Amino acid sequence: MANLRDIRRRIKSVKNTAQITKAMQLVAASKMKKAQDQAVSGRSYADLLNKVLVNLKEYTGEEDHPLLKEKSGSRELVILVTTDKGLCGPLNTNLLRLVMDQVGKDADFVTIGNKGRQALVRSKRNIVADFSVKDPVAFLEVKPVAEFVMEKFLAGDYEKVTVAFTNFKNTISQEPLLETLLPISPIELGKAKGYEGVGVADPAEEGGAHYGGYLFEPDARGVLDMIVPQYVGYQLYQMVLESRASEHSARMVAMKAATDNAKQMIKDLTLEYNKQRQAAITAELLEITTAMRALE
């Protein structure tokens, strides 16, 4: 009977765990829908900015803006975007494995998310700044990060700025990526994109500087001073949105799997409990029958 009590305790414990994971699944599903809509709705604008800047880089010189300039050297600054909480499957593990494999040990890091910061501290990597972003993500929270890395890049502290994030593909599939943010280069988000055909329209009317169909007023540097920082900030913002959508999707899937496993465990424990209970009843009946025959 002691064994039966243990099984009952285990069943009760697993039921309590299943209730918790089910509640977390529902919360994650609610946040997931909002995060996915936010990430997907921002892709078209991020893609358009990407296409325009890639083509502007084709028709302007590096001297037109310092953020377009390719630099020699190997000093790299990595923005690592991870989650603040766990229970989201292998999401952070896959991203950190990619970073450890492809980023040199002399690289510096800017972290967004507690899990990434903790992992870098354990691996004794150099962290120059740490930022936190609330949920849902607001552009004004990501803008200081972009301004910080642009300042470091323009100061010549680093020749390259990359972003390590998890790209959202669908609810059950998320892909860890390492993309170059500075100097300006094509960035893939969500799916493969082509940049042909942008900025190759017929030349504009005479007057001003012409660059492949674009007319700059007052000049290229003035326009680029406005649009390039906006591009960098929004691309980083879009990457954070992709990471947040991936986080809630992975957590929802992980909690659903945990709930299903708990339900299956309850079934198995209930079956074991019934078997042992039936065996105990059968043993008691045999004892009673044996005693009655002994009295005859």
C-alpha cells in the first residue's frame, strides 16, 4: 500500500505541473500572436529600406557617408539578442552555439536579453554594454542600442558590427542568424529577397545630383545623414521583433509538448496504479479464501 501512496502522490504532482505548463502555454500563445503580427507587419518596410540603401550604396561613394565605408581590420562588435526568460526549448542554445562557432574570441558584445548576458559571462567574453527591452517591443527602446553601436563604429573602435538573433520563419521553425549591420550590407529577413530593379528608373529631370534614378536634394550627404541612421535603427528593431516572435512561438511549442508529456505520464501512472491496486485486491481475496478453507 505504501507503493500505491507514492503513485498517488506522483499523479497529483504531475497534474499540478500540467496545470502550470498549460497556463504558460496559453499565455505564450496570446503573446505569440501579437509578436508574430508585429514582426511580419514590419518586414515590408524593413525590406524597402534595405533595397533602397543597398542600391544607394551602388551609386554613391563611401565618402558620401561614413556608415557606408568598408574598413580594414578585424575588430568586431556583436549585438546578441536573446530572451530574458527560459522555458523556450533550444532557442537560446542554438543561437549561442552559432555565436561561439562563428565569432572570434576577441570580439566584443552588446547584449539584449538576460540569457545571452549570463552565457557570455560564463564563457568570459567581453561585454561592453547591456540593454533590456520590454514586451511588446517599442522602437524607442531599440533606438539607443542603434545609436550606441553607430557611435562606436564612427569612432573607429570597430570595423564591423553584426547582430546575432533568431529569425522567425513560422510557429514551429526558428533559425539562428548572424547578420552584418555595419557597414551597410544586404540583410535577409524571413525569406530570400532580390534587390534587382530598385533604383534603376529613368533619370530624373536635370538639376541636383542623380544616382541611378534617385534625385538628392540638397545633396547626397544630406539625404544619407537622415536615412542611413534610420535604416540602421529600423533594421535592428526588426531583428529584435523577429527574435521576440521566435521566443514566444518556441515557448508555446515547448509548453504544449510539456503539457502533452504530463498527460501521457498521468495515463501511465494511473494504469500502473490500477494494476497494483488490482494485484493487492487479488492478494487479499486469496488470503480470505485460503483462511476460509483452513477453517472448514
